[in-house]
Amino acid sequence: MASATTAPIDTLPPAAPQSGLFGFTRAQGIALAVMVAAIVALPFFVYPQFLMKLLCFALFACAFNLLIGYVGLLSFGHAAYFGMGSYVSAYASKSWGLPPEVCVLIGGAVGAGLGLVFGWIAIRRAGIYFAMITLALAQMVYFFCVQVPFTRGEDGIQGIPRHALLGLVDLEPDMRMYWFVAGVFLLGFLLIHRIIHSPFGQVLTAIRENEPRAISLGYRVDDYKLIAFVLSAGLAGVAGGTKALTVHIATLIDVNWPMSGEVVLMTLLGGLGTLFGPVVGAGVVMTMETYLAPFGAWVTISQGIIFVACVLAFRAGIVGEVARLLRVKL
């Protein structure tokens, strides 16, 4: 009879059963209901253009959190996928006249393609070496965008039309565009939730917690890392493409390294490894950038003070601390 040490192990121990609907716990279900209610109600009280931009960055942060929060891979180059998704979607809309749903999908495909190439290179290293490789590759994309004609250099692609959704619904009015952006965000958010709570997601968590053990169980860890990298990059490209259609412009800001730092900040501020943390973090950062703008040069100082206060008061992020106090999973 084969011993326990030699018996093949094909799967990880099953995760604890999820209560609630579609794998959401009760606490997560309540948080989801609150989030959806806010998405539905806020455009009647807050400027829709601001909310659309917030939702785009919230999806970007959720995509980044999929990689760092559930695989433990810190990427300093996610601006490459966000920015290229933005540029390609903008070009497809303005030069080819494609409908918005196709432009966003193209942006996601470009992000995923870049993620496949860059991820294949970067996952061969770990820790700070992985982070620096992703940063170097992202800067190569930035300098590429500076030089190639289709991005129009420092001017960017301006005056991007939105066209009609499915050829039927004109999205030029902001309120109509808002519902499209909200739909893209919710689909992306639910996709990330499904990935996290699938058997694939359980393997990713095992890699984050104890990679040598996952290897000893027979899992091809590098393959799982690469797939997660591609999924994260693809969703970042979708967020970038949606943002370009929302604000009618794609610029070098979208692909430059400060954008990578900003999404790291959003994720850490909201709560690393939490489902709703990146959404809250994106909301805090975007609200500060928008409503502190009248202070001019004092904006960065004000932001720094608030960020330091949040880091000291919420060591696990805003949502992470709330979840710890309530003893629930968010």
C-alpha cells in the first residue's frame, strides 16, 4: 500500500464553503449591495464625469490587487497595461470608428497581450527583482509611446468620440456613458470575485502563503503566476480603455510610472488582499485629487498628511481594519 508521502495529490484541501449568494459571505453581500446602491444613486447627486473616472480607477486597482493581494507579486509597471489599453481604445474609436464595447475589449486584449510577454519575463524572478523588472519593462512602453506616431506624443489622442453602444445607444450624454462605465466596472469586479473564489484562486492563495509547499504538491507555480499576471493586465487594459472613452483623451500620463505608483497607493490605502479595499482606496484618492485641487501647491502636502494619518490609523488599510474590527471578511 502506497504511503501518504508518495500518494499523488492533485488538488489543494477544499476551501471553506462560502455562504450567501454566488460565493459572497453575508458581510460581502451587504457590502456589495451598498456599493451597487451607491453606484445607482450617486450620479443624481455627484458630477457623473467624476464618478466615471473613479469607477475606471477602481477597476484598475481591483485588477492590481488580484496580482499583489492574492498572488503576492508586487508590480511597479501596471501603468503599461492601463496606458496601452487607453491608447489603443482611443485610436480604435477615433481612427477606426469602432463602437465602445469593441474598443474596450481591444484595450483589454492589448493589456493581456503585453501582460503575457512581460509576465513571462518577470515571473522568473521574485521579490524586489520582479518589481524592478516590471518597472523597467513599463518604462520601455512609455518611451515607445513617446516615439510612435499613433500616440501623437505629448499631445496625446484628443477628441475621442464615444459612438453608439451596439450601434443603438448614443453614449455622448454623460449619464448614458455613466451606466456603460458602471456596467463594465461591475462585470470586472464580479469576474475578479469569481477568480478569487475558484479552485484556481485557491491555488493562487496557496502560492502567496507558501510557494515551496505549493511546488511540493505538484503545482506548476510559474504557470499559475503567469495566468494571474495576464488576467490582471487584461483587466487593467479594460480600465484604461474605458477611462479614455470617458474623458475623451489618452495621454502619456496614463502610461508613465507615477500611474503605477498611484494604483499601488489606492490598493494599500483601501486594504491589500480585500475584495472591496481597492474600490474604497480608489474613491479616497480620486476624491482627494479632485476636491483638494483648489489648494494648488498645497495639494501634495495635504495628501501626504492624510495618507500618513491613514497608514498610521489603518495598518491593514481602511477596509482591512473595518473587517478586522467586525471580524468578517471583506
